[in-house]
Amino acid sequence: MTATDHGPQPAGPRPAFPAVDHASRRARARARLADHDVDGILVTAPANVRWLTGFSGSNGQVLLAADPADDRLVTDHRYEQRAAVEAPGIGLALTRDPISVALTAAFTRLGVEAEHLSWGAARRWQHRAEEQGTTLSGTEGVIEALRVTKDAAEQARLAKACTITVEALEWLFAEVVAVGRTERELARALERHFVDLGADDVAFPSIVASGPNAAIPHHAPTDRALQPGDLLTVDCGALVEGYHADCTRTVAIGHLDDDLVRVYDAVEEAQTRGRAAAVAGATAGDVDAACRDHLASVGLGEAFLHGTGHGVGLDIHEAPAVAKGAAATLAAETALTVEPGAYLPGLGGVRIEDTLVVTADGPPTVLTPAPRELRIL
């Protein structure tokens, strides 16, 4: 790498974000207990734990009870001080046995996030609950449904992650991409630059796919070197205070055959239509259809190998799924991606992706406004 490849000096202190009202979030979740006929929920999914409390440690669960005074963040002694800083507004239970905390509270019916438990843990919990006279009930999706729309504090963090992502991606295209560079070199440079610009980490391992590898939607970077005539797809994102950005752009190296130019133009138009369809009151399936129908109309329907997008936030993939026939209605303040693609084995592929926030009235806010027109580098 040359000195230029390292870009500017690391970013200074990050501006303060809006404060998060975790107690209000827990109150919203608490209001759902009666709907699921449970006295409490033992929350185990890491993103749900963070959303409810602010705690980001690797071992944490939340006991959400009908009485807020009985709520507990459950973790172990390694995280006692961290929990005090990140989650000061909730009682703390220090144990590696979260079910014991819930059973001590003597619930009649306890909700559990069964999809986030191993089969072995679920069986052990069930056996112990039966001994205590407590009925366990699956309550999948309760917290996830509340996380679909993003409050101002979340949108600020998501917007910062997206700003860093676009800045790093544009730097990569302007300063690093060149014939002879390998996919691995590009991925390493990009991910290092995220941190230089103020990200906490990468949102996910970057996809850098060149030439025929660009026909593989989730290609892992290799030592293949860029060649003239390649399509280069980069799918990447920065992570800021738990919030994941997601952006994809495809560029050409040196020149591009006319047939692939037409593929690019078709995907760009499909993505334009998908973005326009992402309005309050539409369904996620409507957004998918806007992209999928256009690609089918130009003979690329079979080349579109995946769903059109997904929600994004504390998880890189969260509700709503933007897929064929998806019935979820888009509400204002929903964050999602729109990412149609076309993949031609042996030739390459094109994907264009943006992170959007649905607005109450009108087109969505685009958080990743990198240029979308075909660029030949």
C-alpha cells in the first residue's frame, strides 16, 4: 500500500448522539405481555437485550416483568462495571444461569425467545420450569416487531454509520481501485478505513467481487487481481454504536462490454423503482415486485437470485424481509435496504444497494447517497 492508500488521519471525537430512553422501550414491550398471555419474558437475543437496556456485552439477558421494579439485566461478574455504565436504569442480576432469575420471580407463564435458544438449553429450561410450576411459552418476534421502526436516537446512529460507509467506499474507488489490485487488498483497505473515519467496526465482512466472481452474490474476497473489463461489486457497511450500515455499488474497470452495460442499466432502473416504491403504506412485497418485475421485463428475471432487501439496525438483517409476496406493511421510520441484482455466471454481476428510511409522506430518505450511475475506473 502507498501512503495515499491509507487515506486521512483517524477521525476525532465522535459527536454526541441523542440519548436513548431505554425505560420507555421496556414499557412498550411490557404492554405486549398480555397479548401473549405471559407474566414476563426472558429476552436472550443480543440485539433485543441491547435495544431494551443499552447493554452490549457478549453475555446478557433481560427479564421483562409486569412490574418495572422486577425487571432485571442478567449477566456475569465480568460485565458488572460495564452494565452499570451502559444500563444504569435496570436492576442487575449477576449469574450465568438466567432461568434461575426468572423462576425465582415465580411467574405463572414465562415467555422465552425459543428461536434464540439451543435445543439443549430449551429442554433444560423447560424441565426446570415444570418443576417450579411455571409454563414456558414461545414469544418470538415480540421485541423484533418493536424494533422495526427507528426512533431519532437510532436514526442518528444509523445515519452516521451510513455516512462513514459512503465516504470510505468513495475513497476506495478514487484512491485504491486499480488494475492489479486484489480483492483481498481492497477489502482490507476498506475495512481499515471505516475505523479511520470513526466506525467502531465493520457491520459485516465486506464482499469484494471482481470479474466472474461478481456473479456470486455473497462472494468472499480472494487473491484474484482486477483486470480491464471487469465488473467490481463492493458490498460493505460500517458499525456505529451497534447500528449497521449496508451499501453496495458496482463499477467497471477500464472498459465494459455493451451487453454488461445493458445489465447495469437494468439493475439501476430496477433499484430506482424499488426505492420509489418504499413508501408508507406499501408492503415489502410491493418494493420487491417493483424491482423484480422490471428485471423480468428485460429478460433478467432468472438472474435475480435473492430477495430485494431487508430491515437493518442493531442486526444487519432484521424485519421486515423485502421479498416476493412479503405482506409486512411499511410504516414511517422503518429502515430497510433495496438491493436488486443480476448475476451472469462466467461474466459477472451487478448489485446496487442503499439503506433507506421510510418517511410519513413522500419518498424515502436515502442514507447512502453514493453515485449510482455506471462508473468506469
